[in-house]
Amino acid sequence: MRTFYIYTNQTKDGNGEITRYIRDYLNLKGCLCSSSVDEKVEGMIVLGGDGTMLRAARKYVSYHIPMIGVNLGTLGYLAEVDREEIGPALDSLIANQYEIESRMMLSGFPVVSGVNGNPQIALNDIVINRKGALHVINFNIYVNGRLLSTYNADGMIVSTPTGSTAYNLSAGGPIVEPRARLILMTPVCSHTLVNNRTIILAEDDVIDIEIGKYKSGERREVEVSFDGRCPVSLNEGDKVRIIRSDKVIKIIKLSEGSFLDTLRKKMRI
């Protein structure tokens, strides 16, 4: 790679010190740092944390540019390069010593009061949860047009394998190899002793999550979000259709270690 674009989380690199260091380093090696994203950009360097990687992925997915994250946050599972590793990581990129992984994404289609909302995409997860006062949400779950089950829960997480180490993990869901092609559905604090486990679905399954009936005279606040962004309010009878997106994100991997090695390092297990 010789042409790069640097996407910086300004709150994590407020004075621009790390951004300038990377730009100067690449320029010294004869590389170009583009001021905009276009077809000439070969790689995107994302400075921040996992949240910054998710924002960059959603914003630039249509450009099909491989991305690598520099972790300026805490855990940084998606952003695999730590501060002290920046120099060697840049050398590897310049020398083309890397692999590129394709990560599946999800598309979500809210239907509110019978009207189709704007479709959204997510690299990690699509989450339906409560807002405002504490209350239980009634979910009707359909897969490929057939009723799978009903849930009374605080929320519902539909995640990709990449997102399995995010909210899904916190809710007790399984960790999945991020290159896998499947969809995880995990209830949040399910109010039952039976339907409280993650369900693993095929990548081509069509999932419809419908907000069930409220109690008479009761009003509840529910919303769906996509990688924690673009919230859409839902009410009784509204639904969200979730499918595998036709878009994928290309993630640059530098380390020769396996997914389990990375997991051990980041999660300290």
C-alpha cells in the first residue's frame, strides 16, 4: 500500500499528535496521505477505538477500502494496533505484509405504523431495547415468515460474528469467529427460564422482530439502533426486518496469531 486516508476520532487524538506522526511517517517513506476518500486510496487508518471503527465502516463501506484500526481507547477488539505498535504496523502496510478479512454486515428495515423507514446497516449489531422508564418489551420473532417464538425481555440483540464480542457478549451470548457467516439473536434479560438463550441463524435467514401488544392503556417507549446509532422509535405493532447486507467490510489483519490468540490478548482469558 502506498496511498492512505487517516480517519481520526478528534476526542481521542485531540491535539492531532498521533495523526501528524502517522502522516509524517508515511510521507517519509514516500507514501501519500489523501485528504479525501476516493478510488486512489488503498488503505484507511482509523484512529480511535472500536466505536470509531464502526462509524468509519458505516460511512465508507461503499468505497470497499480495507481498514485498520489504531486503538486509542480501552479494549479495542476491532482496532488491533496499539500505540506502541504504530511504526511496525505502518511498515507492514507499506511492505504489503498483511491479510484482508471480509466481515459480513446486517441490513435493518424499520416499519413504523405500516410505513417503511430508511434502511440502515450495521457491522456489529442491531439492537431493540427500551428507553425511558423501566419496562418489559413483548417481542414476536419471525424467521423466514414463520413464528419462531415470543419473548418478554428488556431488549433483543441481533449481531454479526464481528459483533459477538460486543453487546452480545455482555448479554451472555457466545463468542463467534469473526469470519463466520451466521446471525446471532440474543435476548437481554429475558423474563423466562426457557427463552433466555442465544439462537444461531443462517446468514440468509430473514428475521422480523415485531413489538407485541401492550397492556390496556399502557404506553411504552422502545427504539431500534444500528451499531448504537440512528435510533428509530417503535410502538406496538411496529417491526424491524433484519437480513444479511450485500455489503461487507474489509478489515486488515497484521498479526499472524489466530482469532483465539487475539481473544486471549484483548479479553485476558
